[in-house]
Amino acid sequence: MSTPGMRPDASRVYRRYLSAVMLHGHAGAKACELGATDLYALNILELAGAMTPGELATRTGLTTGPTTRLIDRLEQAGYVRRAPVPGDRRKVVVEPVGRPAGLDEVMAPARRRIGEIMGGYSPEQLDVLFDYFARATVAYQEAAEEFRTPGEG
């Protein structure tokens, strides 16, 4: 993040922000007795809905073996189920069926603090922030695609 006209400390500030978000994700997962990747996968499924194990692997960045173990753990815990694809008994999709107990309580302090911060911005500033979030999401997803090797996911 060394774009002309940008603050000299922008990269460090942004990296600290990303590190804090990741730390919170790991701590939240641990508080719910999950691994960070497990909670991340549940979030993906909750946002996108049912998907094949291959799609989940692609979205989490995992290979097939770890994805199978991830699905096994989540299924055993009662958070997902494997369901047959209508018309093709050989295929399954992974469907979210539950949320970790206490997840909302674990996330509440950060949501409250972020809400307080957001409350200090004007509607126009919030529009800019949420435009950034939407556009940065796509940018990060596209950048992650560049790391994939041909034939992967």
C-alpha cells in the first residue's frame, strides 16, 4: 500500500488493522471451541449457502484432504450436513444447519465497539466505508485467485 499521495504510515496502519481482525477471528473461534478455519468455513457457508466440498475448498483455500476433515468436524459438531445433489447421487453439497452456541455473545463486544466507531461517521462517510468494504472484498478475492495454480480448486 504505497500509493502516491497516501500517508507514509498507511501500510503499517492497515497491516495492524488486518492483524487485529485476524486475531479477533482466532480468539472468537477459540472461545466457541472451534479452530479459526472451522469458523471461517461456517461464515462462508452462512453467507453463500450450500455448496459442494470442492467449492468450499476453493473458498477456504484448502486442498481436498483438509477440506474433507473440516467438513467431518463441522458435521460431527452439528453445524453442517452433507446432502445429496438432486439428480446426481454421486455428488453432495455441504449445508449449514447450526451456529456455534455463544457465537453472538462472543462477537458482541467487538460489534458494540465497531458500532460506536461507526456512529461517529456521517452517512456520507459510512457510504465511503461500505463502498470500500465491498470493493476491497472483490480485490482480495481476485488477488487470492492469482495464487492458485492451474488445475487447483
